[in-house]
Amino acid sequence: LKLLETYFNLVFYRDLTRKRMVENENAMRLIIKKLRESIGNMITPRAVYATLKAADIGVGPNTVEKYITYLEEALVVFPCQPFSKSSFKQERRKRYFVDNGYLKLFEVKEDRGMLLENLVFTELLKLGKKIYYHAGKRECDFISGNLAIQVTDTLSEGNTKRELEGLIEAVDAYGLAGGIIITRDQEKELMVGKGITRKKITVVPAWKWCLETANIGKAHLV
């Protein structure tokens, strides 16, 4: 953790503060913290600006948007936009951090589901494929290659219906080959639907999915 903190500070001071002439370090740090709190959720620069304004940080919305762009250019965070041709919807981006270790550097309540979702995003990023998310009546965490992917720490009686509905909606909306649900340690197969529309959904533990994507390259991406 100490090594990651040293590396992050190097990026912060060399690439952001000096190279890009960031004048308000407090604003940049609060922006990073807000993005950290919002992993897995759509967040706009204007929403981030509202947080800074409430904290009495004196920067305008254009500066906030510029600072977020700096973070993306420095490869600290990566945007993920909805799978849509609408330019308005494409602005409704989620953002993920390049390394889960960075997430432990901020005083934010730890959320295992959030950490897992960030991990899956970074693994998909390594595969070199474009990554989107689905936002319709339901939501699906990722669309990558020909696959819909949901991520949840634990699949339970309370969230199974929601996770499956978002996954199936994405598969049907874009004519994808199938869908998987990545969890912390669960593994099983679920059959959803009836007749010719019946679909098999694979639930796979994150450790196994990561090993397969690393060893095979495209184990679950058709």
C-alpha cells in the first residue's frame, strides 16, 4: 500500500500538478475522492462540481471538467459510456480507476461490490476491447465484445431478479451471444425464460474469471 501511495503521489505531483499546471490541488483531490465514491454509478462533471461548490472549493464547472480530463489523460481513471448512439446519453459516463490499490488510499467506506466491479473493468481493459454499460429500464454493468456482464459481490435472493433482468435486457437489446454474472466466490448456472427464448446464464467467481481471461485471453468474450 505504501508503494502505491508513493506511485500515486508521483503521478499526482508530476503528471497533474506540474505537467498540466493544476492550480487548485484541493479541488483535484476532492474530485478524485468523489470519483472514487461514485464507482459503478453514472456521474457527470456537473455533479462533481456541485460537490465542490458545497464544500466551498472555488472552481468553476469548466475547470472541473478539465481536471477530470487530466485524470483520464494521466491514466488514473477511465471513462465508460453507455452503449448508445445518443450524444446526450454518451455523456452519462461512469468512471473506473486503473488499479484497485488506488481505491484504498482514500478515506471512503469500503464497498466490496464496488471494488469487484472496478477489478472487472480493469481486467476487461487489459483485453483491449471496448467497454460500455447498458442503461435502459434496467442496467447492466458492462457490454464488451459479444457479451453482457453483471458484477455483484454476492448473488442473493434479494438481488438475483434485478441482476438477471438487467443482463437479459442488455443481451436482447443488442443481440449479444450471452451473459455472465461475476461474483466474489459463487459458481453455478441459471436457466432464464421459457421455450425458444430460454437462456443459460453462467455465474462465475471473480478469481476464476480473472485466471481464465489471463490464460486464454478471451474465455468469456466471444
